[in-house]
Amino acid sequence: MTPHAADLDAWLDETREERLADYLEFLCIPSISALPSHADECRRAAEFLADRMRAAGLEHVEVAETEGNPVVYGDWLHAHDAPTILVYGHYDVQPVDPLDLWVKAPFDPRVEDGRVYARGAADDKSNVHAQVQAARAWLANDGRLPVNLKFVFEGEEESGSEHLDRWLADNRRRLAADLAVVSDTGFFEGNVPAITVGLRGIMYAQVDVSGPAIDLHSGGYGGTVRNPATVLCEIVAGLHDADGRVDVPGFYDDVRPLSERDRAEFARLPFDERAYRESLGVDTLWGEAGYTTLERRGGRPTLEVNGIWGGFQGEGAKTIIPAHAHAKISCRLVRDQDPERIFGLVRDRILALAPAGVRVDVTYIHGGSPSLTPVDHPATKAAARSIREVFGVDPVYIREGGSVPVTASFESILGLPVVLLGFTPPDDHAHAPNESMRLDNLELGTRTMTRYWEALAETLLR
Amino acid sequence: MTPHAADLDAWLDETREERLADYLEFLCIPSISALPSHADECRRAAEFLADRMRAAGLEHVEVAETEGNPVVYGDWLHAHDAPTILVYGHYDVQPVDPLDLWVKAPFDPRVEDGRVYARGAADDKSNVHAQVQAARAWLANDGRLPVNLKFVFEGEEESGSEHLDRWLADNRRRLAADLAVVSDTGFFEGNVPAITVGLRGIMYAQVDVSGPAIDLHSGGYGGTVRNPATVLCEIVAGLHDADGRVDVPGFYDDVRPLSERDRAEFARLPFDERAYRESLGVDTLWGEAGYTTLERRGGRPTLEVNGIWGGFQGEGAKTIIPAHAHAKISCRLVRDQDPERIFGLVRDRILALAPAGVRVDVTYIHGGSPSLTPVDHPATKAAARSIREVFGVDPVYIREGGSVPVTASFESILGLPVVLLGFTPPDDHAHAPNESMRLDNLELGTRTMTRYWEALAETLLR
């Protein structure tokens, strides 16, 4: 450790309590981007973040309008002859239902046993907070940063990043950089430090099955008309074959088979299948035949039902044939699969499965492209060195199942290489009730970022 | 028409407005028996009804306790040497969701174009009101009834009549009679007067599929665990074969094939398939191969999904694998099928369809036996004569798809023959939003009952 790093660490230790309080205040804002009713709360989170960025010493801080939730931008550009790094995170969070399963209200953070429980505690307010505080540490101690930084924090990641691409394209010149650091990922099973080198893409759609004009009495009409809920089930059942493969013609056409090297890399990752199973509370795992769990998660496309509903859901009995039934369906995509093309294939398959007697509509909700970044890029290697310095271990390189569609946008719109570096624990329950963040991950993650700025300055010589 | 009948008709015409106001007041009480939160409202409906029965001149009126909602009892037993008729109806109603599809609030009756729109307007408050008012007409005009009447109005028909059988058994002696008139049915397509001679039974169950302990991120876990919503769909899809038959081993074992005569009777009913289709808003009908629509509805057992739910149902996108998914499933049963035996068969089939990686529970909610009554019973013939006198046409004899489980109870517990006579129109939207009753059906139905009491006195000589 350099003397300089020791100074930054000491400053971080001294300000720990104050930074924790600030992070908890951030978590109190219910910035749920999927709910139009929460647009004001999203804006409040953006203003909060902009305020903290200004306080950290960042410049040109702006709550930039889009047609949806604003993008928060700020930079520090005085590191002459040093590389410029674009940092991405998001201040919006997932919806909170089912609310009754939360131990405490989702926007009333609970600190317990070294963790903070709240919606957004991990995904992604932890990483956003760590990035801003790492910059603050440098500016507070040295009055400078070793690299030029441009922060871009969006507010629609959890609802499809609908307006970000347009904003990126409109601001292409201002966003010029040497590298993008996307900070919306986490560590591997067992809380092993990790650098994500692959992300799946996503295609999210809704299926609506409509039958009779109104709910019908299941006595008077049962057995004489198509039941939309039954039809919906038959459609969903037709989307996988008996081997767990997605049964949609053309679905795998663009998927590159996993190479021997790919499979060897998956096999090298530490993975305790039994512990994984037990942590999920299931008696057996399941997936596409012929692949391991990690391959299924990181290297193969999938199709999942995210929600389904129709007819009577209350206590007791109501004897109706529902007039309509619905499902939310999404696919995770791997490299070379295109979300819109996949939507077309899934829609066609669903329509082919639809019988006469009902109307079936399939609507595209959002999509994001998959991405893969090289393990041997100098910026990836620098991230690995910074992690080793702080955590004392080498990171693993993982291909994650989730999607950060902006990664593909940075590559395609801004032409930037991307490093995916975030610090959330694997058991964070992101998107579920009682989401949590480990406070040591937050602290050591912040510390890692202070090192990483310096490592990038040394690596990416201009 | 006898001079006496003319007096009763005149009295009914004079009191029409007042009786309508009373019926509307009855409809304002939200007596939803499926919701435990509405127990007080059910009791309020029972007290209202008891009050009106006393006002009509009935005796021994009592709001009789059960372990659930009370039974309302009242009688008039001074017709010496005349038969005794047990009259059944129910004052409870179905739930009202989806509430947003109602033109006006379901318990704020709307009178328009000769109809009353409200939950319970048809099923079954119309028939209950008609029965009480028909007795009142006699007692107000003659100070007597031509038969002895025992009214039994229950408050749990829409939630399975759970406590009625016990109450009937406990009151067997008090309920001794010559005939039961069950008034919870209606007219045939085209509003053709009808006497129901067959009713299907019912078996209602809930299916619960549980997977991971919590909702999981569909990116991080998609493709690695069984998705409970997908499994539920696969189970439901496995409950019918390609010919629309219920694919449950043993399901049809006790079903008697329709005889040539049965099929001829179904074929004789007036039925405009195109008008039926159009009234339902579907482009084609569907059902078990080899049967007509009326046979499917009245003469064959079915299995329907009444509701389904699991995971995210909101606007936009939430990327989860739901921890659990649920369905309400019910079967309509025909003569000789036993609800509990059918439950066992359906449960076994569902459990056989359940894969490893999820837990599946199947719970019996309620059941009721099917029934068939003879067309040539003297009480059926007397009902036909009364209908002809009032409506000017012969009734049709129908086997209905719905269930009135109490019919089987009257037969088995009290040993009574049963006539099913009610006056709701076929397009009443019972159980659906904007349920309605035709006011002329209500008036002429009330008039028919005044005739029927007299016809029974002449027919069922003691």
C-alpha cells in the first residue's frame, strides 16, 4: 500500500459514520421507476444525488431532463494527460410488492448484523454511493483526481432504460471517454470478489388472452367456451420442451455454442450447488438439459414467466370463467441474440399456440442487448489489481445472468470498452422483499474505487 | 283466470312501486358470503329479510344461528289438509371484483330500461323477494295461504353452503314437508320460461405451487430453478386433452352416457348458437368433442380455471421468478359423480403432474352433488300450468350447467322431491359485473308463485 492510499483509507475510516447516514438517507427515497405515480420520488432521488455530487467537489453537476426520469450528470476534468472514465449507475429501484413479506417498510432502512435492509440498498444505490464517495475521498484529500471522471446516473434502469439511449446519443460529444465503468453488478456466491465479463440481454413482453366479453358463470357456461386462463396456461406450457429448452422456433439460431474454453471457465468458478439450493429453499435445481447451473445462468438464454393473473384471486370460491388472463414473460439473451428479433419469434410462437375462441395479444415492453467484455483488457486487469489490494484475493471473472442493457449502449453508441465493477453481495435479494447490502462490501468497494482511479491513470496512458 | 287470481293480480299491480322500493333496499346490502369481512352485512341482510317475512304475515320467523351466516326461517302452517311446501332461496351474493367494470357501484342499484342492475339483483335476491311477496299477496288478500309454507333462506350459497346441511339435519323434524321448491334458477335463452330439471354438482379446489423461498431476480436465477408460475401453467395444461375432455384418470368413470332420449330432449330446446356466441362476444364455441353446446352445459362434467395468479401483475416490468403461483379450479359434475371422489382424482392428477423442484398443494374448498328431477312429477306439471297461465306459453324443461348443492341435500337429508323454479333472465350476468334482473320477470314470477301455491293445493292432495 502506498502512503497515499493509507491517507485515503484513514479519511474513509474517519467519515464512515457520516457516509453511512448519507447512504441511509438516499435509501429513504422511494424512487420506483416502474410506477408512473412515483415520478416525483425519482426526481427527488436525482436531486439528492446531484446535491451529494456537488458536495463531493464534482463540477457541471446537472439533473438533465429526458422524456422520462432525469439523468444525473457531473464531472471532474482537470487530470491533464490522464484518461477519462465514464461511470454509470442508476438511482431508481424495483417495485416493492409483495409488501407484506418485508420485515420492515422497504424505504425505512433497517441496519442489522452488518447489513442494511431496504429496497435499493444493493441494486444500485450502494454502487452509486460508493462511486461518488470514492471521488469525494480523492478531492477532499488531494484536491484532485488521478483521472478525469464523468458520472452518468440514470433513473430508468429498472423499467427498461427507455430514454437513456436517446440521451446518450444527444450528448455523445460531452460523454467522450476512454473507458466506461458500469457499476451495477456484484460479487460471486460466497461473497467472492468478482468482475463481471458477460451480461445477458433481455426481452420483456406481456401476453393478454381475451375470451368472452365479461366474466361468465362457470356453471352456466363451463365447458362451452374457451377459458382464457386455461388457454394462457396452455400457451405458457408450450414455450418449453421436456428438456427445459425454449420451444420457440429460431430462438437458438443466433446463439454461439459454448466453447471448451468457455465451459472450462465456468467450471473453474467456486460453486457449492447444495448451498445454493439451500439458500433458495428448493429441493432440486432445474434448467436446460446438458448444461451446468452456472452455464445456464451465464451462458444460455432462458424464458421465464414473471407474473400471471386472471379471474378470481380472493379467499374462498368464485365460480367464474374469467373474461381475460395475462402473463408477463421475459427472455434472458446471450451474445448475438437481438431482443426485437427474439420478441418476434416469441410472439409468433404464442400466436401459433393460440386456439380459436380467444384473442391473444403479445406486447413488447422493453429489451436490452447482451454483452461480453474481454478478461485481458488493461482496464479489467487494473480492476483485478485494485480488488486484490483491498480484499487480499484475486477476483473471479463471471458471466452473469442479469442484464444491464446500458452496457451494450456504451459499446454501440459511445464506442467505449466497458468494465463491469460493482460490490453487492450475491445474497442481496435484489428485486425481492428484504433486499440488503453488506456494509463491509460498501466500505471496501468505496476503497477499491479510490485505488482503481489511480490504477487506471497508470494503465491507460494517453 | 279465476276471479280469485284476478284479485291477487290487482293487489300486485297496486303494490308494485312499493315492492320495487323494498327489493332495491334489499339489494343495497352487500351480503358477500365469500368475504369473512362481510359477515355483519350478511347478518344485516338476514335481519332485513326476517323483518319483511314478519310484515308479510309469516310466523315463527327466526334468524337461526349456524356456525357461519344465519339461516332465515319462517312459516305459515294453517292450511289443514293441504300439502306443506319447503321453499328455499339465498340472501347472500357473489363477490364484486373486478369492481372497475361496473357501470355503477354494485350495491347502489341502477334501474334502467326495465332492468335493475346490482350484485344479487338476479342471483338470488330476486327469487327470494318474489317468494316472500307471493305469500304476502295471499295473506293480505285472503288472510290465508292455500298450502302450508316453510321458508328457508340461507346465507352461504355463494361460498359453498358449508353449514346448511348440518342445520337441515338438526331441524329435520321442523322441516318436514311434502315438496321442496328451490328458487335459485332462471329462464332459458331468449327469456323463455323454464323449469330446471337437472343441475350439475360442483367440486371447487385451490392449487398452490411453491418454489424458491422468495421471489428471485429472473436474471440472476432465470433458467436454473423451476418457475412456480410455469409449473402451474404446465399442470393446468395437463388437465384437458386435445379433444376438450378432462384428462384426469377416472374422471368419467361414474358418468352415465347420455341416452338417445336425453339427446333428443337437448336437441328439442330452442337454441340459436350464433346469437349465443354473439351475446358472449366470442368468435367460436368450444368444448368436449362429440357433444352439442347444450349437452356440454347440462349433461357433461367440466373442469374450469376460475382464477390464476402469481408474481408481478403491475404496469411495466418486474424481472422476477415468483416464489409461488396459485389457481382456483372447479369441476361441474353430473349425476352419480361424487364431489369428494372427484376431488381425490383431480388432486392425484395434479400431484402426478408436479415436477421436482416445487411443492404443490391441492386444497378442497367446497363441493355439492348434482341432481336430476322427473319432468312428469305432479309438482313439476303444476309449475308448468302456473307458468302457462301467467306467461301464456309452455315452459321448457332444462338441465342447467350450474349447481344448487342444496337440491341434493333436500333429497338426501329431508327425503323431499324438489322442483326448481326461478325467474331470472338468461342474460342476467350473475357472478359478473353489472348483474341485472328484468323487472317483468320479477313481477310475473311473483304472480306465478301465487298461482303455484294454489295449483299445488289442488295437485298434491294429502
